[in-house]
Amino acid sequence: MRFVLRMAARELRASWRRLLFFFLCVAIGVGAIVALRSVIQTVRAGLVREARSIIASDVLIQTNRGWTPDLRAEVDRRLADADVLDRTESIETATMVRAEQGRVARMVELRGVEPAFPFYGTLVLRGGQPYSHALVRGRGALVGPELLVQLGIQGGDRIVIGGQPFEVRGIIEQEPGRRVGAFSFGARVLVDLEDLLSTGLLSYGSRASHQILLRVREPAVAALTRRLREDLRDRFVSTRSYQALEDDIGEDLQRAENYLSLVGFVIVVLGGIGVWSVTRVFVRQKIRSVAILKCVGATTRQVLATYVVQVALLGLAGSGLGVALAWLGVASIPASVTAAFGGAAYGLTASAVVQGLLVGLLVSLLFALVPLLEVRRVRPLLLLRGGESGLGAGTPDRTPGWGLGSWLRRIDYVQAGTGVAVTAALVLVASWQAASLRAGGLVSLGFAGVALVLSGAAWAVVRVVRPLSATPWFPLRHAVLSLRRPGNQTRVILLAVGLGSFFVLGVRALQQNLMAEFALELDQRGADMFLIDIQRDQVAGVRQILRERGGEGGAAARLVPVLRARVTAVRGREVNLESYADVRGRGSLAREYTITYRAGLEANETITAGAIWNSEAPLPAAGVQEVSIEQSIHERFDINVGDTMRFDVLGRSLEARVTSVRRVEWEDSRSGGFMFVFRPGALSEAPHSFIGFLRGPADAIDRARLQHALVERYPNISAIDGRDILARIQSIVDNVMLAISIVGGVAFFGGVLILVGAVAMTKFQRVYEAAILRTLGAGTRLLTLMIAIEYCALGLLAGLIGAAGALALSWAVSRHLFDIPWEPTPVLLGAGTILTAALVGTIGVLASLDVLRRKPLGTLRAE
Amino acid sequence: MIELRGVSRTVPSGSGTLTILHPLDLVIPAGRVVAITGPSGSGKSTLLGLIAGLDAPSQGRIVIDGTDITVLGEDGLAKLRGAKIGFVFQFFHLLPSLTAFENVLVPMEIAGGRGGARRADGLLAEVGLTDRRHHYPSQLSGGEQQRVAIARALANDPPILLADEPTGNLDSATGHQVIELLLNVNRTRRTTLVLVTHDPELAALADMTVSLRDGRVVQADERLALADP
């Protein structure tokens, strides 16, 4: 062992320059993994810390329907025997607010709280003002800073909420659980719960969340949450604990982390390809040294160990450099990005560093092992053969032949077995990184498939170009001969370049698909203003205001009746769900749906089964309504035309027969989209509210005036300015796209760099031949042309196969992993193929420049 | 003592086989200097390679100090070479990434013994290269490289020293120094020395000679004949 360690150290001293590229490959891959994982883990740690303060309590019980006396009694009864330390209530609703002295109205997220709020987290007010409930008691309000700007007011001014004046007594700098970058309808306004109730904003059917916040002795949290959830679900009450929230957030981020880690792993695999090609060349250059060591008594195992130790040391050092690169990368993340993703200060996390080092070491060893095994075949006898190098000199007799038997005999079983083991290990590492055997398997399968095709292509190309070796044009003839001479580089270059372009183009194509999924542009023609909670008796008044102040768009505004409903039973051909408990077993069918009624179809709807009602026809027998369901409901829950469904609409039971199935073009949602549409009739008589869509005035002041007019007359109506929201969504999407682009960019540059190196490494094989050709009179131009033809041809073929693989990979991952629509990316893949060919050709020539420049004698002597 | 019984070597060639060495019997007594001579392609180096266990005979047995080396695997052969055989090549074959001192040290480290550094220094002094101990092979002349190679071959004090054209790549003055060094080793350590050479002057200095032509022994000292088993 001492010999192995000393020998490894001495060899490294001499050959580190040749292995520098090995080192860089590992560093890039590890750097990517460590940086990506660290950033996400930091964000997650911050969010988990926030989990309790997000709901400001241990357990949150919530309903959108308000606490009816019997419901409240039941909740009280259940809490009485639980380990509840403290409780308080609050109501949240989105509504419009204007300055008392102004004409501009803005959407805000209003929350009424009691003195005990919040149980966890601190409300930070501007100027270090301490928060206490006394600040809001008696028509006081605390507001988010953006509202001051939007309304042009300052602390001490009065704002009007639901027709009642409130005094602004503090500015909220930071509220527990509200994150920058997270979606919200508007600025936060905090008032006293009693005051909120007295405004009359909460009319029947209003969108409001009624909450009971609990402080519970820690061990009881999970059990209480579970019991409340089960017992109250049928009463449309939801219960969650900070723990569940922690899990929710954790799960989302875990998914993101694993996706990015997989991309990081792909970068490491690219590095591994570099490692493989470096090691291969390295072993070829070390054959004589290996023979000498064996000649002076070293066993194969000792020699192999010497090189494995070298690889491990280099891998570890490369991983170390990778960690340093990651640290630099993370430290240089601009503050604006930090703010958008939670504001936590980024740093490397210990677990990411350990994982990175481990993956770097593992990949170095795995990719180097197969080429290193070649040293087993080096026989010391070659030293007697006048310094001729090459594997197989002195290898045992091998009977030449072409039969299957002789082919089987020629297989190196140890090397083949190691190859299989290494592949299996890579699948496991990939799965570990993606935390999913499926994702890891998919990527590895693509890797293996493309490698197989590339090997086959190499075999084929050597045979296909044979006729060209008789061409009279010297450079072409020699390029072809180079492709198929003994010990040619065809397979190596095809494998390295093909796999490289496969991964680079694959990640890029995937990125384009992801981007297309996220890409969201402000629709120039669609509705951009939405009205919520219009009561039935307000419809005529609202229409009038819209006509007077809303311009063309206002006149064309659509007011759509909406109700909230749950499916409580289904009696059908294929499914029979007797009660709400049965429905709950069907997952999302049990959620609360927003439903509507109307006479016919919208522009973005088509009937796929049954027929839409003719509203002229007389209504069917009393008690049974007609309903049209959306295609996805039909597909997911096997509900068909003719089935009967029972709904709970605002506490009343209602039966309806499914008379048609509709497909809604969700992409074109200007006309809105509903899962359940009812025939006008009984529902029209039920209490319900309306929502409005309109294309608001183009001018910002006109828009503000319109909002103001609506709010002044009907304080309960919320007018949401889609422009604000779309702009906010856009900024979130921009941040996500930025993150994806950065990751994709790292993968791209890492991949290109590694390709450059892998191709450059093959020049060692060419040096000697070029030198001989020079002594025979070949000029620089001729040699350059020869090399260019050979490399360009290989690059083109590798690029084509890599692009085809990338197409398949992006399809498989988009459709089967991310579940997003997939588009082929012909421009990207075409350009990628041509670029690969050009790149490989250029690198081939550039890497051979010193061969072309150097005097041939030097090269011949060195050999 | 080195004993070869019915040793031959053939290699596949085209459709048939090519015989490099026809079956031969040979006994090399311990402590003697034996020269193997013959023109290029006569099978000299093949014979030497077989004795060193660098190649396996197609037929026959080779026994070194009572050990039948033809039954040993690669690692067994490597161990045997490390302990019993020193080898000097025509092309020196030093490890280019190691200094002269380290090249001499390597066989001792492989064998796992202690006190290697002092012994390596001693051997370098013996071949007159103490002041060159930290030079790399590329910084040494051909003669110096060959002297380092001889020091390396002696590292584990092997009873047998094999040399393949040790002066073939050197000018005559340097060649003489190297021959003197080898013969001195034989005299002072009683090391069996087997030389392959086509230099008649060098062959004349040997105790006994074997001449090969086309893979057959054409002339051999009678003391090299195999006694009946």
C-alpha cells in the first residue's frame, strides 16, 4: 500500500498537467451540483423556519362560508377536550380601498384580527413602531407600504373600507408569512375584526376566509389537526397545521431541488465523459511505464491501484475546486435575485458540499475505471520490442476468426462486467440525485441508448466510408483512412461528442419547453379587469357604471353568475358514489367548484358528447336540473352523459342529470372556463353573486376612476386590475425563467468546454502520423484539410445522433416527468448539429496546430 | 540455476503458425556469465524474455532456482522477477516521471522492504551517479540512463541479472563502461549474468556462449547442455 501511495504521488507530480483537464471536468460538474443544491436548500430552510409564522399559529381552522351557530358550537365542543392553549379568530377578504380625499381605488387583502394575533412571528412596522392591537382598535388600520404610493397618502391619513373611514396608524414593513415575490391580490391592510364586521363588506356569498387560529401544546398538534380535518370536512371546513404547510412547501422545493440536481448530475456526466477520454489517452501514454513496473516486480493489482489512487486524488481535488467555484458562484448571485426568492442570504450548505464531493469522487472513479482496466492487458514483454507501444503487444495468443465463438472468446469479461457494474452505479447515482428511480432511469436509459447508437454508428461508418478510401483526392483519401485505420479514434470521438451534444441539446430543448410553459404574455385583446362579489341587486347598477365610465370595453363587459358547489354524490353507469364520503375517495372531485348557469356555449367550448340544452324547451320535471361537465371530469372520474350528480350549493342539495360533455380550450380563457355549467332555471333563483370580465380603459387614470366609482357605490365589490396582477405574475415568471436559464447556461458551457477537451485529447494519436506525413512532403494546408475533413465528418454524425437523442429525451421528460406540453425544437437541434460539426472540426484543427507548426523531427524523437 | 526443458515459442501468423524458437534444452549454472548471440530475428530476445517470465513458452518448462515458472500466473511471475531477476534493456526503460533515485527505489518499494533509500543511494554510488540522483531520465545521457537501469536491476539483490543488448544503444566508450560495470557485478556479487548481444567483443568476455539462428541453437558451450533428468 505504501508503494501504491508513493507511486501515485510521484506520478501525479509528473503528469498533473496532462490530467489538468480531468480535474477541470470534475470541478465544473461538482460546482454545478453544489451551487444548485445549496441555493435551494437555503431557500427551503428559510421557508420552513417561516412555516409557523405563515399561519401565525400552530393550527388553523378555516371556512369560506362563515361560522354558522351550529358549526361554531361543534368546533367549540371539539376544541374543549383538546390541548388548546389559546385561540383567536380572524377574517381575510380581498376588497377595494380608496383614500378618503382621493379618487383612486385599489384592491387590497384585508384582514381583521383580534388582540391575540399573531401567536407566532412578529409584525414589523416602519420606524421601529411596536405592534399592539391597540393600534387598530377603533377604526385604525395598518397598511402595506405599496398602498401609500398607490393611493398617494401617508401615515395618519384616512382610507375608506366598505364605506367606512379608517385611520392609517402604521406601515407594515414585514408581516409573518408574507413573502416578497409571492402572489397576492394587493397590499395588506390590517384592521380590528369587530371593525371589519361592522363595515358590512361580508354580504352573502362573499369571498372571505373565516379563520380560527389555535395555539396548541406541541405533541397534540398532529393528532388534533387530523381529527378536526376528518370530522369537519363534510362541513366544508379545512384544517391545517404548520407541520403540513412545512411539508407542502418542502415537497415543492424538494421537486425543484431534485430537478436541478438532475441537471447538475447531467453536467457531472458530461464531466465524466471528459474524465473517460482523458483517462483513455493517459493510459495509452503510460503503457511503457506500466510494463516497466511489471517488469521490476509490481503485480497488476498494485499497478491498477496506483492509477486508481491517482484518479481518486484528482477527483477529490477537482471536487474541492468545484466547491470553491460553487462558493464563488453563489456569492455572486445578485441581490435582486436573492430578494425574489425569499430574501435569504445564500451560502453553501454542508449537505450539498458533502454530496458534491461524493458525486465528484464517484463519477471520477466510475468513468476512469473502464479505461484504467486496460493496464491489466499490458505485458512487460513489449519492452523487448524496441520501445514500440500499443496494447496487445505480448498478449496471449488469440485465434483470429469471425465466428460468434471467437468473438465471445475475444470479449474481456472483466472489462465488460465492470462496464455493466459502472452503468448500474451511474443509474443509482442519477436516481439518488433526482431522488427518483424513474427520473434517474430515464436519463441513464437515454445515456445508454445514445451510447449504443453511437457505437453502432462508429461500426457502420468505418465500413460505409471504405469505398471512399480509393478516391484520388489525397486529403479525403487520408481522412477516410484515418477514420478506419487500426486504433482509429472514430468510436471515441463519436461517443464523447455524441453524448455531449445529446445532453447539452437535451437540456436546452427541455429548457425551451419549460420556458414555453411558463411564458406568459399580457393578452392584448382579452379582459384585463375583473369584478368579484357583485350581488344580484347590484348587477344593473354595475352595468350602468361600466357603460358610463368603462368606454367600449365597459359596454361590452360580461357579468357571469357564479355559485360555489361541491359534488356530494354520483349515480352513474360506471361510478356510484353514494355519499360525500365516497366522493372524497375520488380525490379532487371533492373540492369546492365554482359553477355557473347559462343558455349556451362560449366561444372556447365544444361539445364532445350529448347535446347542450335548448333553452327554449320547457324545463324538465321539477327537482332534476341539467348540467354540462368538462371533458377532464368525464375522463378522470368516469362520469358520463345520463348520469345523475348531487351537488351541495351553499348548503342546499341539488340533483342534476349530465346532458353533455364539453371541451374547454383553457389556453383561450378570455371567455372563462367552468367545470360544471347548469341550465338556467332553479339556480337562477338561488342566492348568488356575479363576476365581471371587461377590457378596462387604456388610460391608467380612467381605470382608477372606474374602480373608484364602483367602490364608492358598492363597497363590497372588488375590482381587480389584471394589469397589476399580470405584471406581478410576469415578474415571478421572469425570475423562474432566469433561474432555468442560468442552470441551462451552466450546462451548456460546461458541456462545450468538456467537448473541446475530449476532442483535443485525441490529438495525441495524430501527432506521430502527421509528423511522418510532413517528412514525406505534406504541406500544412494539406494536413489541415485532412484533419478538418475527418473531424467535421465525425462531428456532424455525432451531432445528428446527439440531436435525435435530445429530441427523444426532451419529449420523454416533458411528457412523462414534468407533465407539460411538448414541442419539437427543430431550429435549436438543427443549429446544434451544425454547430457541433463546426466546433469539432475547429477544435480538431486547433488542437493539432502545434503538430502542424512543430518541426517533425521533434515529434518523431519524442515518440 | 536456470533450467529450460523442451522450450519453444510459436505465434499465430496469417493462416498458420510461425515458430520463433524451436524446442531447446539449456542449463545455466549459477554465478556464470552467459552470452546469447546470433543475427537479428534469430530468437535471442525471445529466449531472454522467456527466462524472465516476460513471455510464456508455447511448450516446455522453465525452472529458476527450483521454481517452475511456466505454471505461475502474471502476478506470481511479477513477484518472482521482483525477488530473483534483474533486467537491463537496450532502450533503458526508466520511468520518465521519476528521478534516478526514485527509479532505483521502486523495486524495493514494490517488494515492501525497509531501508530502501539508503540502499538506493549506495547503488547509485556504486554506478557512479551520486550527484545525478535527483535528475530525471530526460536529463541524463544514454550511458547514465543505462547505469541507473543497472542500479535498478540490482535493487533487490537478485541472483540473476538479464541484459538485452545492454550496449546496443551506446557509443563504444560508454558501452565499455557499462560492460565493465556488469562484469563487476558478477564478480563481486556472484550474480548469474545472461546477456543478449551481437557484439562479438562483449560475447568474448562471457564464460560461455549460445548461438542462435532462425530459432535454433547452432552452437553452445557444452557446459550448458542439459544433464539427463
